[in-house]
Amino acid sequence: MKKLALLCAACAAIELSAAPAAKMEPVAAGFPQWQGLVQKNYIQGREITPSDLRHRVTIVIDVEDCPALKHQMLLASRFLSQTGLVGLEGSDFERREDLPRNVLIVVSCHGLLKNPDALKKALKPADNTESGLSYFYSTQTPFYEGVSLVGGPETEGQRPYIYVMGPKGTAPLYQGKLNEAGIKAASKAIGEAKAQIAKGPEWKPFYGTVSPEKYPAIAAAIAKGKPLAPVAVAIQKDILSKDAEKATDAQIVYDALSQTRSDLLSRIRLEARACPHRAYYDFQKLVKYWPSEKKKLDDVMQRLKAIPDAEKLSKMFCKVMTWAEPDFVCKNKGEAKKIVEELKKMKPVLAKMKESKVIVVQNGALLMDSQLDTLIETIPDKIAVK
């Protein structure tokens, strides 16, 4: 470990000066402010914003480009299971409404933006003892150059370094060098922060912990299927309000909107390989409320279209999901009859797909077929009461 510290200290001594800081978003009193999360600093993993690093357990791991980089990453990889995302790629996403969101890890790099090959080499497992390195990819862990907490730890000369932020407050619950003692202490802090979240109010998409009644503009936009970015801009103006309660609520809701968008982007990428039809469904939701995000998933949609029958299955799945919503009702008996007829026409199509040689299509068809039977039976009773 002493050798690791010496190697990293030597690299820190020749580290290039950081570029001028980008203009930071306003933050309400009592909330942490982050810098460095800009596109020009992005290296790999999911793309995030400062909003993603609030209202959850945030683990920041500072590493730098030096001969001991792989060892730094092996130490950091021991926290990946805390996110709840390890091994999730092959999950049954059809029936999962929410993915684990309470813990997010960001790797703050120093010198790696200009040396991405060093990072790729460091993240390549040499053998089974280093298999944990692959989880940086499967969990979409974000890597950025020079992410830091405003007023937070000064890590130069101490890297690898770790600090843990809880769901509330502007100061780290733990900070220190990333070594065996640091791993033990940081893990304890993470456990305590998770307990805080478990005891607190439930975090809900779009609203966070704020009552939806306080922000009717969000519900109105969702009901009409309109973009939410203009709503977020209007809410952001209240973050610097002199009314403390108003500013706090605005910060939470603004962050909740941003997190909902960000989490959807991340979820779609996780779903794409094992459950492309669910990825397609969530993609429709994403582009409805945040149309500007469409290009970020061009590669995912191209892969989906290349899978035989995947797009056809996806479009049917979108309809089935809409009709299966607990609050869905038909306007009249005529509409209910049309939906049942369409469901019955889907049955033979799915029957062929259940024999598909593409396993993700076969699995999706098998699960959807049972949903069709349930809907054919229940739709006639979902009639609006006049």
C-alpha cells in the first residue's frame, strides 16, 4: 500500500492543471453542489448530472493515472455490489417497475481523460481473481475527469481516495484513503446511509419526496404526454427563493425530474440485451417526456431493429402494458370489444414467436401470452362509469 501511495503521489505531482470550471447550477441551501459533471469531462459509463448525486447514497472514488491504476480499480470494485446492480443484466425486466437507485458510485479520474487506453487496460481482468473489474461495465458506473464536491475533500496527494455522501447534508459521512481500513470505514458509513433512506419517506419518480399536489404542472404534462424540460426550468427558478420551504421543495422536485430521466436512460441500456421489448417500451416513455434524449440511444434502437421480430413484439408489448395499467378504463363497451379483438389477433402471432430461435423474443412471447389471456378476460369489465 505504501508503494501505491508513492506511485500515485508521483503522478499527482505532474498532473495537468484543470480547465476553467464550468458555470454551476444553483443549489438550494442545505444541498451538496457538484462540479466537473460536464460532457467534456465524460469518459465512460452512464452520463449523469449533479442532480443524480443528491438524495441517495453517493460514493465518490478518486483515482489517477499511474502505474498502480489497476490496483486502485480493484479496490474500488469492492463497492460495486452496494449499488444492487451487479448481476442485474439478465433480470426479468418485464415485471420490474423500479430498479435499485439508492446507491450511486462515480469514479472521479485525474489524468485519464487524455489516456483512455490506460483505463481500458486497468479494467481488463487478468484472471478470475480480477473478475470484479467487469462489473464497472455491467453496472454502467460513470467515469468523469475531475468530479468534486464544492467545499469537499482535497484529494491530491492522497489518491486513491473515497468519500461517502448520505441522502441529506452537504458534508461527507466518511472520507479517507482507499485502503483496507478505508474500505471498512466507508462500508460502515454506506450501511448507515442506506438505513437513513429506509427510514425516510419513499422516493417517487418525477416528485422525489414532495407531494405531487404541490406541482400540478408535472401531472398535467404527464397526462398530456408533453415534454417535462420546460416544467423543470420553471421549477428551477424557485431553487433560490427566499422562502426556505419553497426552495427545498423546488430542489427536490427538480432533482427528481432529472433523476427520472437519467434512471430511464440507464435502465434502457440494461434492458436492451435481455429484454429488448421492455427497453422499447421505456424508450417510448423517455422520448415522450424528454425528446432531446432520443439520439443518446440511437445505438440501442439500431440493435433492437436488427433482432428478428423484436420490434413487432415490442409494439405489441407497449399496447399490452397500457391496457394492463390499474387505472386504465375503456370509454365504452365498443372500445372494450375492439381491444379484446386485437388481443385475440395477437395470440397466433405470439404463438409463432414462442418458437423463435432468438431466445429474448421467445422468452418475451411466452410471458406476454399469459398476459393476453388475463386481459381478454378483464378488459370487458374496465368500462368508464358515467
